[in-house]
Amino acid sequence: MDCISVIIPTKDAGENFEQVLKLIRSQDVPKVEIIVVDSGSTDNTLKVAEEIADIVIQIHPSEFHHGKTRNLGADAASGEIIVFTVQDALPASTSWLSNLISPIVTGTADATYGNQIAHTEAKPPDKFFYEYFYPNSKVVLSKQDTYDKKRFYLDNIFLSDVSSAISRSIWEEFKFRESIEMSEDKDLAFRIANAGYSLQYCPKAKVHHSHDYSLQSLFFRRYKDGMAFENIATDGSDDFLNEGVKYVFSEFHYLYKKDQLQWIPYTILYNFTYFISFTLGKNHKLIPKPIHKFLSN
């Protein structure tokens, strides 16, 4: 294994971006190639990238696309293993990469996905989200897990290109579909597993990553997630409501154990916003076009 290529899409990555790149550069693997694909940063992002990264690709902001932009970075990569991450994911240790790629190196998996931990300053409900959907035990997925496409999507939130790795040969066979606006990572994972290849979630491959969404930004984000779910998960059993109720009660229990009951009113409002926006997104074809255009921009 000569080189690991790490692809990072950026736009105005902020003051922590230098730390992100330095932590990636310090990983305990033989050689790391860092490729940044920037879509119009106006802050210090490009300067930092040009100082630390190996390849910097610039595209116009209008050209950004979750799948296409990542494909562009991977096309420029020289590594036999390609890693995808994001500008605000901080590796939790110098062994993040080695833990993430180990199953690919040993031939036990064709693609892997890492663990995400909320930032220390994150709200308690956000911390719960990551603890709930990113387990502490290994998960292996294969073709037998793809027979219910909707369940595959909802049961495996950890299939995220915030922290993922794939062998170059598998990536070249599948790549991200550029017709998919969002959830390109879960679409890719499904197609890989459905073709008979193995996916593995690696709990020891940890990055710090979380978002402090306002209720407004949450609404727009989850509307798009609902659209993606309906466009990608075209068949199978949709148990979103029951799973959502289970999640909410688990969250209340978590807040009780953490002595954070003052967060329950916020949590109720947050989850209601999430449910409504995701449901609207799933049913976006029924929404008047001007409203849909506003919600999906």
C-alpha cells in the first residue's frame, strides 16, 4: 500500500480547517495524499489548503454537487484506497485512518465507514443523535441487507462520507451517481452491497463532527433528506414513524440519565421540525412547485 488519498470538498471551511488538515497529515499510515476540492471559498481556506494539501482543485460555486465534486477529487487521486471526509470532521486520534482502512487492507471489506462523535460543546440532543446512530460495535453489511431498500437507508445512518473509505477498484466500478442530489453516500453504499461486496462500519475510526442547526436550517436540510430518501429508497418498508417514536423515547431516557431534563421542550420542537420537514420532503411531488423550489434551494 503506497498511498492513501483523502478527498475533502470545501467552501469557507473556517478557522479549524488547518487543524483538520494537520491531523490528517499526522495519521499513522505510510503516506497520506490530501486532495481539496474548493467551490469558491472567500476566507482563508485556499491559503491553508495550498500550504498543507497535495492537490487543490478549484471549481465555481455553481458547479458544486455532492457526488460530482467528490468524483472529481477521486479522479485526481493516486492512492489505492480513497477516503472521503469533510472540512469540519476532526480525527479523534492519529489512528483514525489506520482503523478506517484496515478491513480494506486485510481484504475483509471493500468499503468502510467510520464513527462520528459530537463536538464537546454540542447540545445534549445532538450528542444523543450520534451516540444513537453510531454504535460502539462493528457492523458488517452485505447483499442480504439490501433486499429492503428503505430499511437499508433508515437502519444504517452511519453510511456517511463524513468518514468513509473504498478500494480504488470498487470506486472506479461504481462512483457516486451524479443524478443524486443528496444522500449520495447511502446510494453508493447500497449499490456496492447489492452487487455482492462487503461494507463494514468501524467504531474505532473516530472523528469529531456535529452540526449546530437552527430550527430553520434543520427544516431545509431535512426536507432535502426526505427528498433524497424518496428518490433513492424506491421500494421496501417505510417504518419512519415508528422508528422516530422509538428514537424520541430513547432520547428522553438519555436526557433523564444525563440530568438534562431542561432540554426536553427544545427536543420536542426539534424532533417535530425534523419529522414534518422529512415527511414533506418524502412527499415533495405533491407540493406546489413554487413552494417546493423555495424549500429545496
